[in-house]
Amino acid sequence: MYRAALWLLTALSLPALAASGTWSDTQRGVVLQNRGVMMSSGALAPPASAPVRSSGSATITTLSWKYEVLGTRPAGLQVKLCNTLNHCVSLEAEGGVTKSFYGQTATSPLRFVYFVPGGGAMNTPLRVMSNQVIVNYR
């Protein structure tokens, strides 16, 4: 009886353990040439081979981000990281870690959104070289 109970407990725990892990994605950045225009990056999503894809119930624990700008940042630059549920987090630095997506689905694609307030062309366009996320899930 003891062995059966131990086996059952182990069998029930394995799927939960198998669903924890990390996925990451890096995409090319964007070029923003005009003020007052919002520009979104391409979708950052888990690779097709990531174990998180087979676990429909995996949720985010922490999320790390990094974006790289070529040259100087224009005054007033606003950067957000958003998921497909329209949950967005303002990013105050070019890299960091957040728990703001805690509990949300780990398979949901993410996007960086760039905006410089005002109107008209910028003297020097904003050139974002790359966008990266690292998603820890369970």
C-alpha cells in the first residue's frame, strides 16, 4: 500500500516538474523615424521545440528583457513590453527583470512597443538593434 501511494504521488508530481523551465527569444529591432508614431517589434515566442508548448498550463514566474539601441536614445522615449492579453509593462531601462507577468500563460507571444512623443520626423531615427526576452515558467 505504501509503495502504491508513493508511486501515485510521484506520478502526479512529474507533470508539474516537467512543466518548469525557461525559454528565450531574440528578434531584430525596429527603426522609428517619426515622433508620435507607435512601433511594435515582431513577436517573441517560445520555439516550437520548447517543452512549454506541450504544457498548456505553464505560467510565467519571472521575465527578463533586454533591448539594444544604436546611438543615443531620443528624449522622451517610452518603451513597453506587452503580451497578447494587452498586459503591458513600462520599461525604464534597456534591460531588467520583472514579475509583472507572474501567473500569465508562458506561451503567449510578447512584443516591445516603442514611442517618442511629439510630431514630425526625428533628426536621428531611433534604431533598435535587437529585442530579447527570457521567460521563466512553471
